[in-house]
Amino acid sequence: MPKILLVDDERSIRSTLKEILEYEKYTVEEAEDGEQAIEKLITHKYDAVLCDIKMPKLTGVEVLEKAKKLDIQTPFIMISAHGTIELAVEATKMGAFNFLPKPPDLNRLLITLRNALEKNELVEETKELKKKIVKVQTKTIVGESQAIQKLKETIQKVGPTEARVLITGPNGSGKELVARGIHSASNRNSKPIVEVNCAAIPAELIESELFGHEKGSFTSAIKQRKGKFEVADGGTLFLDEIGDMSLSAQAKVLRALQENKITRVGGEKEIKVNVRVLAATNKNLKEEIEKGNFREDLYHRLSVILVKVPPLRERLDDIPLLADKFLQDIANEYGQAKKELSLEAIEELKNNPWTGNVRELRNVVERLVIMSDQKIIAEDVLQYTEA
């Protein structure tokens, strides 16, 4: 239910407008002068403000001006019995949503209020969208080492093509970020990137996960379900840890890549799909081929472009940038001031083996933030780098 702040020094006006607005299902709070209005705007959130202009202590225009200085974005509808074009223009310049003469026409008031609320809703949606964009942008590849610069250049070259990409690298090195970077640089970025972790799905369920199933095709198939190939249609399908995929599923993925068609488990109908496939693994697939664990024909289908993500031990100079980013991310998550690492602490971090790569570094930084009571995390706190 939208919440309205009604600001007017005349009790009768407030009572009349409040009765009308509450009948229209609005929640209404009152302020009898400009100073009280500012206090309420600071301590409460409103969806719109109906504000008289001529009031004691602070005029409506002064209330509007103060609200804007406090970065209060609530839309103001100004009301005055002394309305002039000049006053209306001044209020609009100050950022008022609209100006109505007093007493206001009821229909015009309700329409104006509805429009103000719709605008406010759009503003809030835009803020949320910007937050999401910032959140996505923070999940980028951080580093200036030669290896990372080369990796970023490869992403920009490969992204706009339709080439399939096989991303290799140890666990925790950032293979998912590379896949998302390629998708963002592609012409498919308006469509989703759909991720499947092949290692996390039991072998007997992976085919249903990828290709979907028809109702009744197996015991728990109580309804028809689309697979990830269909969900990702027009976009990108990211097969993470593909080295753990069963040979049966590999054969079906190979067919899907060759023919751009899939068949749901338990179904007969062929479904066309338009999907760009990116794959990642921490395994040596050539060795897996020799062992009979991976299909050589699928390997060649997937590895049109090979991208190797370097382990953290090969890019130690990126540790200060990575640590700083993690410090900021953790501060944002915990809602606290960002901590810093001393130069000695940074050097000590560079001496770690980092078998868990960037993921391990992130965990260590979070542990240091939690365990240290100081704003500057010093070298002696690095005892907490040991898991």
C-alpha cells in the first residue's frame, strides 16, 4: 500500500485530503509544518509527498529544496491557494513532480498522484537494475599481469565469434568468470548464459538436466521438463567440469553439437536449438581420452578455441589487486568499513603456495577481515592464512 506524506499547516485541509486518500487505499501520515515534514522525511520512507507551499517555519519550496539536498528522491506534488505560473515554474525547477492549485480538483489530484507513484516505481526499478549491473561488473577478471592481460585479449577476440571454447585451468582459478566474460563480449549477451556443473549432477540425472524429459519417462518424472539446452536457446550454455560427464551423456551432447537438435529423455520429437557451447575442466582431457573416459570426437568439437586460465602461483603480482577487490566486496557484504592489508601482509600473501588459487585467496582475505580487530591488517595476523 503506497505511503503518502501530507504536509499542510491547515488541519481541515489535512483531514479532508487524508480521508479521500485513505478511501483510495493509500496510507497517509501528516506533518503540520515544514520542519516536521523534514524530520519525517529523514526518518521514514514515503512513496510521495503532497506539500502546501505557504506554511510557517519553512515554506513548501524550502522543504523541497532541503529534501533534494538530503538526496531524498521522493516525488513532491506541490499545492497552493496562491498559485502563479512563476511559482509553478520555480517549484518544477526545484524538482517538484507537479503543481496543483488549492483546493485541488479530486480527479486531477488522484491522477497526478498515480503518475508520481509510477515514476517513483520506475526510479526504484532503475536503482535495483543499476545495483545488479554493478554486482555483475564486480565479477570480472581482476589483474594486470601479463598472463591476465593475454587472457582478457583472448576473451575480447573470441567473444564476438560463434566458436566453441574449451576453458582449462585448476579449481578456483576463475574459469566461470572467463565463460561469463566470453558471453558478455558475444552477440548473444542479450540472452542468458546457462550453467551446468557436470560434476555436481549424478550420472543418471545429467541427461535429463541437459535435454529435459517427458512426463512419465522415469519414476520421478511427474511432469514435462525443459533441459538446459532449451533454456539456453539463443544464448550460451556453459558446461562446467565437463571432464566428469558420463560417456552416454557425452554422446548425446556430441549429437546436439553436430545437428543443433536435441531429444528429451523419454521423447521422440526432435527439438531444434540455437546454443553456443562453452566448456570448462580442471582435467587433462587428452589423458582422459587415452583412459577411455572422454570421447575424442567431442573434445575436438568443443576445443575450437582453447583458453588456459593460469593458476594464482603464476600471477603473484595480481595478489594486491585481487586482495583489494575482495576487501571491498567483503566490506559491502558485511555492511562495514573496508579494511586494508599492510605492505608486509601483502608480501607474506605472495609467499603462500595457493593450491586453491583465487578462491582460496578470497577465503583467506575474508578470514583475515573477521579475525583482525584492526583497520590495517598486519603481517602477524597471517597465521590465519592456514586453513
